[in-house]
Amino acid sequence: MSSINFKQTDPIVFLDEFRQKDFTGEWPTLPEMFNITVKRFPNNNCFTDFEGPYGAKQTITYSQAKEKILALANWMAVNGVQHGDHVAVSGKNSPEWTVVYLAALYAGAIIIPIDYALHTTEVNNLLNTAKPKLFFVDSEKYEYYTEPSFEFKTYSLSPKYEETYVYNLKTDAKAEITLPTENEIAAILFTSGTTGTPKGVMLSHKNIVSDCYLAQTNMNIYSTDVFYALLPLHHAYTMVAVFIEAISVGAEVVFGKSMAVSRLMKELKEGKITMLLGVPLLFNKLLSGIMKGIKSKGPVVYGLIKFLLGLSFIIKKLFNCNPGKVLFKSVLKQANIYTLRIAICGGGPLAPSIFKIYNELGIDFVQGYGLTETSPIIALNPVYAFKIQSVGKNLRDVEFKVLNSDEDGVGELCVKGPMVMQGYYQMPEETKATFTEDGWFKTGDLGWIDSDGYVMLSGRAKNMIVTEGGKNVYPEEIENAFQLDDELEQITIQGYIMDEATKSEGIEALVYPADSMLSRIGVSRDNKAEPIQQAILNEVNAYIDRVNRTLQPYQRISKVTILDKPLEMTTTKKVKRNYSK
């Protein structure tokens, strides 16, 4: 491909028009990026929510958003926020949240997004570490954080508290502001992933902006797109892949606050969503509902639709066209996803069977891969060159290598690229341990790279189980076999010691049965009588036996533990694997 053709199809070549005029670095800072977008699309819809009277839709344009952002940034600077200071924000997804985020950067500060689902003791630990000058918080926790014992000043993301409400913070005084440069820290994201102690990941403007634009070299997005911000914005995945990606091209962001089905359906339909980014749990729930509806039409209709699904996928792979949108229009409309252009799953591996069905239905459905430490996207499946078994192809300017690979080529994935973090906040030893001597970031994920550069993910290194026969087993691969299932609300795989002398491990399933299973066999979860608990165990065992027959012998579950309550999950709906083996 010639360089001319490359530039014509390059989604970020437009930046050359603004280089040296609107930004002088290799990449724009986040405020510079937003300025460019407002210049290009001042009247496009920017932020939308359904918090108007009686749940009405309300929207502000890019020029209106910038006006609010600049007013708040000036107010912050007048009220003592200086270059490099910390401003924290914690709340439900909302336009106000994103206005605070951008305003802090326009004021020359560093933004500290904090998980709103954390307990106050956990939030306090993070605030004590981050030491923000200002803290913007939602209404449920606002009064607690206005106590005089806190060193920072607290302001409201909700109009319930008018005097300190973010949109009402204005001043006629004008502040002198030192704007950030691309290599300075933009955000510190505190994350525990699914294991360990929370760490503050320091991401520069260059990290975030380069990642945003380079992801578009594997997937085109447009100013006409409508992104759905349903997962929490404090998480790197939603922050960059939804919020930052949208504002980089002048697209609209619709803010969701709940996975409650009725609200989700309303926002998908009325928001006319074209870009849906989620985690496996979300897509499993959506697809489970769709397939139940299809099965309810009887075996003949179900059989016909299954045949058409298979045909749709063959046509899509062979001819790069998408017949599913026509074949299954009524099904997609009923599920309120007919307007979807692309769906992306991240935050964990999705079972290939589910990935395939969405594509058969006519949704361009792909997987991506990344970590908070990589801003987060480092691999993404191109829509018309996707591989079902892969979490994505490396982005431009991203290099992968596999460390300490076994006989199957599986080892720890390491990466280099402009989106790799600056380090962990005030943790130099932990930062050093995460990089190799020659500067590769160690992801902690096990996998391999195929000959076309696609990433194949096996699981987390810390979760790997070594069986008696010396086989490496990855819990995530076994859990995938249960994803499209509504009988087990939660199944988590871990190793258990079968032989103390050899320390060889077997495969244990921690299972929290779904209410639908218990209802079907006519028992109550709360009834602890031995015959009832044995009936539940028998039903779960029968289900697991059926799945075991589809697994390799060394992957088969040999022990089942029924949980009284589900294991704790992160806000991106992954089990926190901090239980004891």
C-alpha cells in the first residue's frame, strides 16, 4: 500500500491540519484535543442523559460543553487549584462527571477518578493517598464528605445541592492558568484489578490521547456515532474507549447509570446507540434474553433461525458484507439494538460462541484487550478481519512479545507502546518490578501471538493451575464454557490441592446457582436441610458433568462447592479472585 493511500485512509491524518497551530507536541493534550473537536463540530450533540423531568432526555452540544468546562476550570484556578494539583471525582456516570474531568485538566491539574461503588473507608484511603484540593462527589455521599474533618473541599455533582453544584461554580475573576504538556500526568487511576492492593496508575496526556487515536487505526469511528457509557467512567475502559474516543471525533456520549433491564432498554432505544462497549456479563445477559425469545417461538422457528444464523456468518466472513441486519431486523429491534453499528467486549475474555452469535445476528461485534496500565487499549479486532478466538490485533506503534513461553508457545505477554503508563503513584519498587530490564511492560496475562499478530489470551498468570500431569490450566477458559447460561448465576474456577506430597492441583468450581435453577427443581436457597442442599448439589453436578464432556480431560472439574452468596465482583463485573485456595 502506498503512503498516499495510507494517509487517505488513516483516521488520524486530520491532525496534521491542526499541528503547530492548535498543538505543538507529538500528540495533543486532552484539552487541546477537545478544542480541536469543538472547532470541527461545535453544534454536534456532546453529552446526553435521561435525568430530565420524568426521565426525559437532555443534551448539551460541544460548544455548550466547552463553555461549562472553561467556566469551571477558571473557577477552580481562582479558588486555588494550581498546575499539577489533584482534583478528585466520584459519582454515577453523568455529563457533570465528565465536565469536572475535563475542567480539572483545563485548569492544569491532575484528575483522580474514584470508584463510586467503593465503601467510604476505601474511598478515604484513596483520598488520603491522592491528597486532592477539591473533591466532586454525587449526592448519596455528599453530606458525609462535607464534614470539617476532611482537608479537601467538597462539591456536588448533583443539582440537589445547588450552592456547590458543579454547573453553578462560576466567577467573574480571571485566573492565570499554566496548561499541561503532553508528557505530564493527566490522570491517576486507582485500581486493584481483580487481585491485590489498589495502585495508582499514572497516565500522561500522551498515554491517553495516543491510545485513543491509535485504536482508531483498527476501527473507524465517526462524528455521527452515539456511544453508550454504561460501565463506570472511573474505569480506564469506559473512560478512554467510550468518553475519550467519542470526544476525539465529535460523537455523542449517552450516560447510563444502571444495568436494570427496563432502564437499559429505554436508553438503548431512545438514545439510538450505535457504539456499545461492555463486559462479558452485559453481553451474556443481552444475548440470553434474545435467545430465550427465539426459543419461545417453538422448535421449527428456532431451527430455521439457527440455520439462518449459520448462513449469515458464512456470508459475512466470505464476502465482507453483513446480511444479519436484514435477516434478523425484527429480533434486533425487539432487543433495542437494531441501531448498533459496532459492539466491543473488553474487561475479560468472552466465550467464542457468544462472539459468533452476535456477528451472525448482524452486529459487528469484536473484542479488545488492554489494562489500566496501558491506557488501556493495546489490541483490537478489526471489524472485517476479526478472529473469533482472539482478543485483538496489536494497534499501530504497539509491540508484543511473549516471555518464558512453554512448549505450546504460551507465556507472559509483554508490551511496548506510547500508551504504557508512567508508573505507579509513589510506588517506585512496584513500578520497577512491572517492567523488564529492557523496558517491556509485563502484563501479567498469559497468551501467545499468532503469525498475523493477533493476541490469543489464555488467562492471568496468578490464576494458572498446574495439574498432576503437569498441564497448565487457565480458569478463564473453563469459565467461558458456562458463559451463555442462566442456570448458574456465577461459576468461578480455581485449583485445589489434591495431593499434599506432590502439591498437584485439581479443578474446583465455586458455584452460586441462579434462582431459575432453584425454582425449576422446587427448592429454596435458604433451606439448609441436608436433603435440599444435596438436591441442589446433584443438579449442579449434573450440569457440570455435561460441560465436562466438552472439555479436555485435564480441564475437567473434579470438585464442586456451592456458595451461600456470590463472590464479590469489581465494578466491571469480574470476580475478585482474592479468595483462599
